[in-house]
Amino acid sequence: MNASDPTILWRLSRGAASAHATIFPGPGTVTITWFFDGVMDRAENYDTLDLAMARADQILGILLRDGWARQ
């Protein structure tokens, strides 16, 4: 595994629906993506890994409060 390989941060489910976040570290830019039922919903770029991880945690918290559960 390479430090720049994409990594799934978390997986969630709610009924038959699924969601996951993937992070793509890169030189100068870190990209995070969210998928719902296998379809990319959003991609965002950040200057640092810390900012990207904070955003992923924010979205995770929103989804957990909305009834999603960790897989």
C-alpha cells in the first residue's frame, strides 16, 4: 500500500441503503468523496489531510444523527 492510495474512511448503512467516504491523499491537495448506494454524491478538495479528515468526521456525524449506522 502506498501513502497516496485511496482509503475508505467509513461505511454506513440505513435499511438497504449504503454510504461510504473515500480519501485520496495527494501532493498539495487531498480529495475526499462520498458515495451513496455506489454513486458518487460529492467530491471536495482540501489543502491538508487534517482539513479533509475534519470534513469527513463532520459528514459522518450528520449521517449518524440522521439514522445511519456503521457497518
